Amino acid sequence: FHLAVLGSRAVLRWAAMASVLSAVFTPPVPAAHQTRHAAYTTLFDNFAKDGKVENVGAVSKVRGLYSIDWNATGDHMLLTTKDSSMQWLNVERNMVEKQWQGAWCWAESDPTNPERGCGITWGGDFRIVDARQSEYAADIDLKTRNPKLNKMLNLCWRPDSTYVAVSTKSDYLQMLDVRKMDILLGSSMNGTSEVNQMCWDTTGEIFVYAEGASPGRLAVTRGVDLMDGPLVSLSAHQGGCISLARDPAGRFLASGGADCLLNLWDLRSLSCVWSYGFATHAITTTSLSHDGSLVAWGTGGGSQGESLVSICGTDSKTLYHQHQCGSPANHVKFHPKQPVLAVATTDCPRDGSYLQVVHTRV
């Protein structure tokens, strides 16, 4: 199906056709995965009656969330809010234990230190926070190092916590050396098109970022070396490539696009192994479960997204559940060690919260 013009009507027609094709041509479940597939089928068939969904009331009074992330042990979350604060949330106690003021636009927890995280502000301030300290553990005004590091959008830790990649609204990418708390000289580049979300493979030797031009592409570079540009550029979506996620085991990469498709990639061969066509709006956020068996996505990049989160099997290729969350989901994130999904929504449902926790344990 070739779309010469990706207008709103064309997208909806494509989404409808893709959804039908996904349902008709879903392959048989491999024998090795049939037991887990049966368990997921039973869980989600009874989810409306027996499913466990928690509203995190501690963040019900904020005006909204820009980003959410679990810490390395999964007992806390690092949030950035539209009230200009970064919050350290104890999920089990439903209590914000620390918060740091600033015009935060993105934050992520340290992948190797469960007490630490980092955040970036729109104005170019990069800060490392520690839940055991009230002051910043480190603070850099990136504009003083490089004037291009302004109007920041996103960041991503390397798995060994030695480097952080940051991106700007003008599609400029820069690597930061966390050990020296400075920019990594000789490791920056201007993206050839809109730079969206980013991630690394489990070794930290492969860095991938999503490009939002049409067609959307996945740009692949080696380690922290950005000067020579991408080693490989993969055509990923008919529309722009928006969201990106890797499973902790390193098997899969998931990409969401403006063409309403969620594509699943084999991270070792960089080949697309399946496309899920159940969405009717651009997929703006995606996440893979701790064991890589589930992938979830949302379409809450704008006010017109679906008020649900879709959850599918990566081995079974089956749509298991579409969680009704009251308003479009602008961020989804699986727990690092358990089958638990955090969902941030664009609006706060009545008697609810901007943050929900969905339990998918079988």
C-alpha cells in the first residue's frame, strides 16, 4: 500500500486496512511460546473483571506530565511535570519524596544507580539528581559549552551510565561525558531531519535515533561517535518515525510512526520482523516489557489521540488488550523487572490521576 500523500484521511484508511490485515494475517503462535500466550490470553480476557489498575494519586494535582521513567530497581519513578518540577515518586507509598524545580522537558533514571537520575531543561541546563541529596549532584549550563545546545527536547542514558545523548528542537545531537560532566568533544552532529526519540542497544555500542521526515527512518550510529553521521539509515515508516524503545534483554526494538504502525525490529540483524496495525493515530510513545514478551503503545502526542493503550505480544504477534485510560496516553513505560506498565495521560480523568499503573502479571 503506497500512500503518495499522507493526509489525515489517507492515514485513517491505511490504519483501518492495516488493522484488518493484522487480524487476518497474524501468524500461528510458535510452540515455544504457546504456554505464555495462553496465560496472557486468560489474563486479558478477564482483565475487565479481575485486572488491577492503580491511579497514582500523588500526582493527581499537577497540570500534566512531560515524561515518566522507572528507576533501576522499579520502586520509584522519575517524573517531569508541567508545573516545572522534577519529582522522585515512591510508587508503593504513593508519595513524592523529592522534587526539584526547573523548566524540565525530559528526565531519565540512571540505568545502574537506583538513587540517581538526570534531567534537561528547555533552556539547556543538564542536571544530575540524587534522591539522597537535596541539591543537584551535578549541574551544567550546556549553552556555555556549545551555543547550539538550547531549546532542548530529549535525552537518553547509555546502559553503563558513562554517557548521555541529548537532542534539541533544531535537531542537533550531542554526547555528554557524565564522568567528566562535560560535552564529549568531537561527538555531535546536525540531524538531516527531525530528531525524535533515541535509544542504545544493551552493549552501548549501537545508538539509534528516530527521524521524523517522510518516510520516517531509523538512523544507526556506532557507540558515541556522531561526527561521521549514521552508519545505517533504515526506512521504518511511511510517515515520520516518532517513538522508539528497546527491551532490557536486547532482543527487540520498537518504533512508532505517523503512519499509525508499530514496527518490531530484531535488534541484532536490524530487520523488521512484524508490524502492528491496530492504531488509528500516530504512535507517539512505546515501551517493551522487562522480558521483551509484551509491547505497549499510546497515541497521545496531541489532543486527538486515542484514549487507550494497546498491549500486544512480541512472540505471538497478538493484540491482547486495549486499556481504556480516560484520555490519550502521552507516555508509557514498563517496569524494569516486572510485568507492570505505567501510563501517563494528557488529561486527568475525574477521580483519577495523570499517572496509572497497569499490572500485567500472568
